[in-house]
Amino acid sequence: MQRTRWIGAGFLASALALTSCTSGPAGADAKQDSKAELELWTRTTPGGPGEKATLRLVEGFEKATGHKVKVTAIFDDFETKLQQRAAQRQLPDIVMNDVTQLGAMNSQGLLREIDLSKIKNSQDLVEQGLNSGKSVDGKQYGIPYSAQAGALLVRKDWREKLKLEAPRTWDELAALATAFTTRDPDGNGKQDTYGLAAPLSTKRGYASWYFSNFLWAAGGDFITEAGQGTYKPSMTSKESTEAMRWFRALGCDDKVVQPGAVTMDTPPTNETFEAGRTGMFVVGPYLMSRFDKSLGKDKYEVVPMPKGPKDATVLAEGGSVYLMAGSENRAGQDAFAGYAISAEGQRLGMEGVDGSTVQLPVNKTVDVTEVRPDPRWKTYADVYRSSGRYAPSIPNWTPVRQTTAETVNALMADCSLDLGEKLRELDTKLAGILQEQGIAG
Amino acid sequence: MTSLDQVKAAAGPAAGSTPPARRGPAPTAPRGAGPPVPRRVRNRRGGRWWTPWLFLAPALILFLYFKFIPMASALTMSFQEVQPYLGNRWVGGENYATVLSSDGFREAAWHTVVLAVGQTAGSMLLGLTLALLMEGQGRRLGFVRSAAFLPVVVPIAVVAELWRIMYHPTEDGMLNSLLGLVGFGPSGFINDPDTSMVSIMLTGIWRGAPYDMMIFLAGLAGVDRGLYEAAKVDGASRFQRIRHVTLPGLRAVLTILFILAAIRGLRVFTEVFLLTNGGPDGSTEVVMTVIYKLGLEQNRLGVGAAGAVLLFLATLLLTVGVHLFRRRGNE
């Protein structure tokens, strides 16, 4: 009897102890300790080459500065796990994640403002990269450490067989895509090839992500700045409408986009390019190592995106170093950001055969060919510096991308829909999203 | 006997710790005096009121931490703007308003109902047919049954990839080449807003039917053989035997399958997410994909929680409804 009572008491006590765990002390203004170990979270597959590359970078940092860093790689549900840490008020000190996460993390109060004068080498950053780390109010909340931009992959063997040039304008792009679709470039006697590979699923907003390369080159925009950190929707502008009409014609009239595109995200789309079913694909440099293996380096070439009605603007993306709020080692955080963008850190980040933390360097003094002699990397680096454009750092970019993806997806899936009406609907939705985020102009 | 006496009597030997030797004489002793029977029961099974709770405690504490507390916090979250670091802000019914007024939520709810009804009916019908065909003891039947059960065991990600290949929208696609043989033009399947819903439903039925079949088989084993023979003697046709003997015999099985399938149908997510993610043109958007987009992709956990609570209420209503309906039918 006595024993059971104790067991019961034990259960009750452990239950209470567990409950009390959930409410720890707040760590907004933590006591500073420049010797404290830094905890770093990076969004990459645990145990994969990305994590190894991060460990290499961190090792270099530890040697150079004497700070200690513990690396945790997380891929799935990164944001959710970060939220859990936020609930415990114990954020990691440093997070290496996508640039587009800035708005979301900042509006949740997870980031601390960065004083650029305390970040070594920040004067060497590429300008659009530096700006990608600013929030709508112009304050610095992220330091980009890696960048990438889209370029056009073209099946060189097909193009040469058909005796055509690599496209330099949109018209040439459409013509080459038509030729790839109708003139049997693989010579198997069947009409089973298509001009352009496009992931147009709504998943994670892929359709919008891919279309932005065409929208911006036409001078259009999803939302445009209306001054003082406010935005207004602009998918019904003349340029945006024209871009959508042209892109839609590729799928609806010319039928040069791979069938099934509207339900494909990137993995199946990559497969169509590898399997020789599509002849062109706008992608970032990270896919080259894969295509070199699966398709062969001699089979395809990398060219800058052809010039659209306005210019050749492409979507720039990349990763940023975020310095999280509540850290007890702010000096260490600053030092890491400074090291990640230093010439040494950037070179170290680019090393590695399978995985690297740095795709394209963001430091103006670093030339990509120093580490990667392959001229295709040079093409990518040039495209990024001359035509790369980031998505704006509004508080939450995801709903904008999702909503535009749904419209692009709908217009590509159903060729009978009225383009103007759909875009007007989209603008109304975008206006609502901007309103909700408090940045409507 | 006062209630206090009862407590005292019960306080004696606790059920768990009573040695069997002392139990022995108890039944014979108080016979004839007062109302002995209830007291005897109390003496033997009683003990402190909390003794049974103590035995249930391990399970209850696990449930508390892994079910009830998360559910309660999800309910609270659904009334809050969740920002763990800055502190959650109470917003009342705003999250519910966001979900209910969100673009396409009503359409998604309708799609969910259509998909749930179609998949439930399809899987049950196909499952019953398969079960009737494969009922029996033969060794080969066992093999065929296992083969038919395979879709349930295959991971859903593989299933989705498999069907994506089968649904390839050109003439040389797997299903399209079959359609071509009988003179039908290539269908867009999941890529065409007009056929995407049916295609997803078909995949769901393909996956759900064998599961239903297994439960039907178990139910069929419980139907009295004698009834079949009696019906046969009475001159009932094969169809009549199914209609008047098999189906009534499977009543309980049908109800449980219906509830399970309907809940599964309302919560449908993975197939849709992997095959179309609600597209093309929102034609396959279901409640769960909307919740996923609003709550998790946009990282607005309060809104996601509100959606989940709504879905939970719908499921609860459905389950209770079916139970009531069934009880009334039994009376």
C-alpha cells in the first residue's frame, strides 16, 4: 500500500515537473560571454555533403577566431523546429537558411538587427546580396553567404543536330523550343520531345518561382514598391500581362512545355531533362553536378537567359547567415558572419566535390574561377552579378508566391481561362495579402 | 448500513493485495444477514476508490502528455496569433474567420466531401466484390489475397510516383495507351482540371479497397454457413443470397468500415499533396491541403490550428451521427 502511494506521488511529481519545463526564463537580453559555444543550425540534409561542407567552414572559422561552434543540420520541418526552440526561448545563435525566410523570422522577432560596422568584410559584399538581407524598413537582418541565379540549360547535341544557334532573345527561345518539339532532335522517329522543362506545380510555389524569371525579364512584377516600405499588386500591369500571355502561349499554343508540367515540382521535371524528353531548362548551378553524371557534360550547355522585352533579369536566391535574438555571444555571432563572407570563408565554402555551402560567392573580391575553373560557373556568376534579382523581403513572401503560383498553374492547366480576368482576381488577392501584412501602399 | 460503514468495510483489504487464502471463506460467512451480496462484491473488488485509477495512471499520463495536452494547446493556439518568441497574442475568432473566408476554403470543403464519398463508396464496393471473390480456404486464394493486399502495404510516396507514371498525359502514357486501344483520346488525368478529381479518387480506391477487403473477409467468416444453405434450399439466387444473407450479416462490419473510411476520406492529404498539391487550377484542393498551406507553409500556426479544429469537429459530428443513426436502426 505504502509503495503504491509513493508510485502515485512519483507520477504526479514527474507530471508537474514536465509541465514546469515548458515555461523557462526569457532570453531576450542575455548576459554576454564571448567564450560561449555558438550553436549553429543549417538547413541541409543531416549527414549529407551539405553538412560536411558546413563543418569544413566552421572548422576554418574556429581556427581563425578561436570561437567554438556546434553545428546542427536539419532539413525537414526546419521552420517548425525553430518555432519549437523559440517557444523554449532558447534559439540557436546562428541560423544558415534561405534568404526568403528573412521576413517571416523577423516578423516573429527571432532575429537581432545587424550592425554592419561590426561585421568584417561587409564592405566587400555584392550590393544586391547585401540588400537581400534588409527588411522592408531598411534595417539589416541577414548577411548572405551564398548566392545563385538561374541560367538556361540547352541540349547542345540537339541544337547542333538541328543546326540552330543558342537563343539570345525570347523569340529565338520560342523558336528553338518549337524546333526541339517538332523536329525530332533525338532522332528516334517519334514526337516525344519537348522544348522547355518547367516545374509548374503549386507545391511550395514552384510555378511562381519559375515564372519569375520570365515575368521580371518582361519588366513585370508580382508586387511593386509604392514608397516607404509599402507595396501594391502589379500582376495586371501591361508588362506582367504580356509576360504571362507569352509564357502561357509556350504551353497552350506552341505546346513546347513538357506534358504534365502542372503537377510537377522539381524532381520529376529534372528527370524529364535527364531522360532526354525536354531540351531546355532554367535552373540554378546546383543541378550541374547531377546532370553531368546522369546526362553527360558534353550533352548540354549553360547560357545566360535570353533577353526578354525589357532585359535578362533572373531570380536570384541564396542562403543568409541570420544572427538570432537572445544569444549570449553576440561578438561570436558577428565574427561568424564576418568570416562566412570573407575571401577565405567564401573560398572554403566553395570547396568540395559533392557539396559546398557557397554556390556563387557574394564577396566582390572573390572570383568563382579561383576555386571552380569550369567556365560554366563563370557564366552563372556573371548572370548573378549582372541580372540577379531577389524577391522582396516583405514580412511574409510565402503567401505571395503561393497565390501567384496558383494563378500561373491555373492558366497553364486550363487554356480556356480568361487571362485578364484571372490576373485581376490575382491582384485582388495580392492586395488582401499586402493589407494583412500591413504593407499595402 | 451508512455510507461511512461501507467505506470502512471497503477500506479493509484492497483488491490488488488481498491474499487468495483470505478470500476463500468470505462468500459463505455473511449469508443470511442483511443484504449481503453487494457488500461481498465490494469487499472483494473494492478497495480504495483510486486503486483502479492508479492502474490506469501509466496509460492516462501517456495520453495526457501525448494527446490531451497537445489537443488543448492546439485549441488555445487556434484563438491566438502564434509567435513563440514574442509571446502569443489572443485574437479571438480571427483565425477561424481567416480559414473560413480564405480563398477556396468552401470549394476545398466541397472537394473533400466529394472525394470522401467517392473513395468510401468505391473502396467499399470494390473491397466487398474482392472479398466475395476471394472468400474461402484454398492455398492459392491466400496468395491471391496477399497480392491484392499489396497496395495497402506499399508506402504512399511510392504509390503516388507509380500513379504519376501511369497517368502520364501523352499517348504513350501507360493508361493512355490502354485507352488508345479502345479508341479514347489521351486524357490529361491529374493534369487536366476536369479529370484530376476522378483520377485522385481512383488512386484512393485502388489503395483503400484491399484494406476494406481484408475486413470484409474477416466479417464474411462470421456469417453462418447454414443461412446460405437454407437460402439455397429456398431457391434464392446467388444475388439474392448476397442481398439477404451476406449483407445483413456484415452490418457491423459495414458500419465500422464506413466510419473508418469516412474519417480517412475527410483527412485525405498525402495522395493529393503528392500527386497534384491541390492543382491544377485548384481542382483538387481539399481541406487538409488548404490547412497545410495556410498553417505550415506560411508559418501561421494559429490559422493552421483553427483549420485542424474545424476538421476535428466535422469528423466528430460525422462519427457521432453515424452512431446515432445506427442505434436508431437497431431499435
